Amino acid sequence: MARRCGRATSRFTLYSREIATLAVWLCLCLLLPSAVEAGLYTASDQIVQLTPGNVESVLLNSTAATVVEFYASWCGHCIAFSPVYKSLARDLKEWKPAVDLAAVDCAAEENRKVCISYSIRGYPTLKFFHAYSKAGSTGKPFRDFPRDVRGLRHKIIDQLETHSETWPPACPPLEPTSEAELDSFFETNNVQHLALIFEEAKSYVGRELTLDLLQFENIAVRRVLKTEEGLVTKLGVTEFPSCYLYYPGGNFTRLKVKVEARMFYSYALQRLQGVVRSGKPPPVTTDGLTNSTEDPWRPFNRSRVYMADLESTLHYSLRMEVAAHTIIKGEALIALTKYIAVLAEYFPGRPVVMNLLKSVNSWLQNHIGGEISYDAFKEILDNSAQSPDTALPEGVRWVGCQGSQPHFRRYPCGVWTLFHVLTVQATNAEDSDPQEVLYAMRKYVQSFFGCRLCAEHFENMARESMTDVDTLSAAVFWLWSSHNRVNNRLAGALSEDPNFPKIQWPSPEMCPACHMVKDNGDHQWNKDQALSFLLSYFSSSSILKDYLEDEVQILAKQREKHTSQQLALEAQKHIERKAREALDLMTHPLTSQPTVEEEEEEEEEEGEEPQDEAMADEEEEGGEGAAAADEIGGKTSEPSPWVKPEMEVGRSRRQAHRKPSIVGMRMRDVQEDIVDLDSFVNQHYKAKALQVAASSRVRPRTLQRKVEQESGPVFGLGMELDGGLGMVGLQPMEADLELDVAQQTKRLQKRELTSQNFGEELSRRGRWMSMLNIGFSKVDISLCVILYFMSTMCLLAMYVFFKNRLKLRRVKISLP
């Protein structure tokens, strides 16, 4: 079966090893149907996905040449070739204006007609479409194409040079130059630098560099063959390949690089003064950066990591991105728990920050339930419990992740730096899971990272190769290589900072030993040197503490914030309680009952302000005691008419705040006064009664029952309510209708003293008596007693009557 599949789907001969490889890939296809259905390439691979809707616009009459792979997602050779094609797309990223890469899945039913129209009968098939291809063109196939990036790159250059019609303007000239052309070059070209690549005829370095710098301005690259003896002698060229910078007037200088290879040339030429990417503003100086950002520019060492960036990343991550989720549950809660656990375990932070991270981690680990609210999470994050030496600084202070503009770098740079540090710190733990940090990063990006397209690209990379990580060193390498893939994809994008271009990091200047060249001249990473560099660069001992906020200030700000929040909360509760009380008085002025929540709030208020109430009670008792003393001593002081009403009104307000009891729900404290309708009316209308009494000269009745009231021919309706009996009294009016004001005041003071004695006597009763007296006056109780007594006497009389009647009937029956 493998042989038949090989003949049907491939254009080359299969050997025994290839047959075995094909069988393995076929098995993988059967085991991974989801990958088959999704195709072999995604938007993250920088490969154009062809469909029936866009195939003509991409391939026909285009300004760029296009290389198309026709594949079947079930084909084992296609699956094996897909990593090479992805690498080719990354390698030719800078060639975009002249060359595009595309792919179409012929296994998809909707693409079947497209593949038939281009005469595709085997997979994989590569075809080259020249720029401005006419309708009906089926492309030029690559027969027996190489399966490596370098060979494919050279194949594409050969096809570009076979363009027979007018040379496409998007493609630079690839033919060798001559001395005569160079003499007039600067007269016809407005560039600042001219790079001459001296090489042999079979070399592709000059043409590759010409296409590599196609997207950059103020520089041009020309190829000079070894056979151009005039230029070779004039510049003294002895090595091939080599690069020289040529300037007007015949001046020249050799470009110094570590290795005479394409990658080193490209990097050095892109860093020349005045060379900028097309469409990008030129880099600005530090003085210019100070004026273009919100914060002042902070000078920093580009070869070091700053703790200020890491703490700023934590602040933005936990207080901004996670805050977008009001309720955190399901996969998001798992992601947050893993993220915090990794931070608490491996983050090399200051003690106050580590205490905070451990506190949050402990809270999440002990949480029971499938969801949490961000408000509850933020209370722990802000250390609302005020644990000592525990805080996460608020605000951001970007240093190594600064950008030339506020929208450049910053948080994305901080996220990458943070996870690089965590992967390196995890290597110090012997029993650490190699995928622990990567898994936490993957889940956090998937659930919380604000740039959803970025999260999708990262998930594509993780799904592709993260499962292959099996060692701690491999975890460091995977994250580093993924970061470089992202840099390659975003190079030249609008999000690229012109002062910090996206490069394959670390650069040859930062780590010369990390770069090496294969025998064929292609660039290769020295993994041993790269790992050593990463472990050193992101180690905790290499992190600089510059620009950090002092810990004492952090804790002081936290305490101040906590205090202000508590005061604001108490003020808000007080305002809400007052509003509810006012609303209750408006809707139910007499019979309103407080709710359980109001009673609890009032108890808290009474507990928080006991001294104020005690002082108010002492003042009230003091006032009443003074009045009683004046009465006993025979003093007849005449207070101002507004003093008494103010005292009574104040007492009524204080009593209005007291909680009325309900029979059967809660026993009243012995010290509290009895609340009934009569006393309520007496409290609220006593001041008005005093004014009426003084104006109408009506003599109020007293509580002394032994004093008989004088009779008179005329009776008036007294407006004063008896505090003891709770009844409205009919009182005779004097004939002369004159009453001394001093005597009225004296009687009123005696009345207050009597009421106070009555309240003290009542407070000495038992609890059962208090229960009986709730809502009843003495007259009510007296009437009840009398009625019970009369009912008992009636029942007794009826019993005696019927008993005697029964005896008489028995006597009559017994007579003969």
C-alpha cells in the first residue's frame, strides 16, 4: 500500500527509508483527523491560503512572482515537507514585494476544481508564477525540487531571472554590474549607501542580499563578479565573497563582519546610518524620545533585564488584563491558578512582591468552588487584610521595554521577558516539570491576553511543537525560538518600533559565539552557546534593580489607599442608612419597623460610637437632674422659651433612633424605655403642647392623684397629653383666666421629675412585667384587671346559682 501511495502521490522514487517514513506519516494522519481537516498551514506561517475566491487575484496579473504548493493534507510527503515550506516562508520574508509564497489544499472538496484547472495530479507539487501572468497560465512546475530551504531559495532566484517580458518594478535588478555603471550610479539613484558584493559567478550571496534589502531605503546592493578585473583591482579585493561600501567620488570602505556570509552582511547593512525600512520613520535620538512619550526617557543597558519591567508586567497583567473578566471560571480559572502558581514558585522578585504572590497563590489553591469574582481576587491582590511586608507596586515603569512611542513595545515586551525569566529560573529546580512554565504561559495567553490575534498565533505555534518539549533546557529553547519566529513575522509591521527593529535575537553584536555558518554558507545557531547566553542573560543575578520604587513607599501608599477605601466605604454606608431612614419616615412615619439589616447596621453604629451616645445621655440626665434640684431647693428660675422645646426635640430625635421591639421576637433590655403610642405622641408634640399651654393659659393636670381638681362652670380641652396615663383630660378653667408663668414652669419641671421616677421604677420590674407593659398604659392594665375580676365574679355567681337550683330540684323529687 505504501508503494502504491508513493507512485500515486509523488514524482520521485521512494527508497526503503522513505517508505517507512511515509507509513508513519499515514498512521499519524489517521490518528489526527483534526489536523487533517484544518490543513497543514495557518495564518501564522506567512503563507497565502488559496481558495476558489482568491486564486485568480493572487496568481494572475500580480506585481509579484508567486510560488504555490499544491498539496493534500492526507499525504505523508506533504506533511513531511510542510516544515521546510514554513521555514522557506520565514527565510524569504523580506522578499515579499518581489516574491510571495502560497499553498492550496487539494484534499478539500471546495478546492478540487482549482487543482484540476492547474493540472495537478500528484502531491506535493510546486509551481512558479511570474509577475503579470496572463489568464490561462498554469505556472511553471519545479521538477525534482530540493527539500531544503537553501536549494529552494536558489531555485526561486533562477526562475526570477528567466522573466522574459518587461522586468517587474517590484523586483530589483539581479544581473552583475560593471565599472561603467558605477561611475554614473549616484547620478540616477538617490541612495546614501551602495553595497558591492564581490563573488564568483556561481554564488547566490549577492542576489540574495539584493532581495533581502528590498524593503529598506537609502541603500542599494549590486553584484560584482570576480571577473570584473577593473573594479577588483581598484578596490583591492582579494576575498570572495566580500562586501564593500562605495560612495560618490570613488570613495569606498570594506564592511567588517564576523563571517563573510549572507546573514552577517544583511544584519550589518541594515544597521548603517540612514538605512530605514520603507514606510517607517527614521530612528530618533534620546532627546527626541523624551518628548514623544508620556514618561521621561530612562537610559538603560540593552544587554540587561530590569526588575522594573517585570513588576510593571505583573501590574498590568493582574490589574488590567485579568480585570476584564468580572467572573473567572472554568478554563480561565485554571489558567489563572496555574499562572499565579508559576509566579509564586519561580518569579525572582523582591520580598514584598513574593509575599504578595504567595498570598494570592494560597488563596487560589484553598478556594472551593468553580468560579471567583475579580473583586474578591483584587482584595487579595491589594492586600486588603494588611498583611505585613506584602504588596505589589501599582503603575508601570518601563525601562528595558521602553518604546519610542507610547504604543510601541512595553507590555508585549514585558510578557516575553517575564516568561523567558521564568523558564530560566525553572532550570534551577531539579524536579521541575519541563512544560510547567510553558503550559502556564499558553493557558494565560489563551484566556487573558488582550490581543486575540496574537493569542491565536501563539496557540498555533504551541499546538505545532510544544508537546515535543521534554527537558528544562528544551523549554528554554522552545520559547526562545518561538519568540524569534514572532519577530520574523512582525518585522516591518506597523507595530515595529523603528528604534528597536525586530531581529533574530541575540544579534551577532550581543552574542557573536551564538552564530555560526554551515558548510554551504547558510546561517546556523550554535545551540550550546545560545543556551549558555540565555541562562546568563535571564538569570536572577543579572536582573538590574534600577528605577524601582522604594519598598517603604510602596507599603505606605498601600496603607493610605486602604484607609481611604475604608473611610469611603463607611461614609457610603452612612449615607445609604440615612437615606433609608428618611424614606421610612416619609412612607411610614409611626409604624415603620426596621429590617434585620438596618438593625445590624444600627448596632454597628452604636458599637462604633458608644462615647457619643454616653455623652448625650449624660447631658440629658444632667439637664433633668438640674431641673429636679431646682424644684427641691425651691428655685423658680424662668428659662428662655426656646430652651425647653429644644431639649424635648433633641430627646425625641434620640428616641427616634432607638429600635422598637416586637412582642415574641426579642426581649427588650431592662435599661430601655417603654415605647408606646402615647409616649411617642407625647415626645413629638410636647414642645407644641407647652407653647399652646403658655399661650392659652390652661392649667395642666398633674400626676398627683390625691389633689382634687377644682370645679368650674366651664371646661376646656387640654392639649397636653398625660405621660403616665396617656389620656386627654378635661380641665376646668379659672374664672380670672390668669396663671403665673413661673408656676407653670415649676409644675412642668415637677412633671419631668415624676416621669423620670416613674421610668426608674419601671426599669426595676421583671422581664415578664416588661413584656406585659409593651404598648399599654397603666389605665389599660387597670381596666384589664377589673374586667378579669368582674368576669371571675360573674362566673362564680353563676356557679353558686345553678348549684343551689340543682339542690332544690333534688329535694322536690325526693318528696312522697
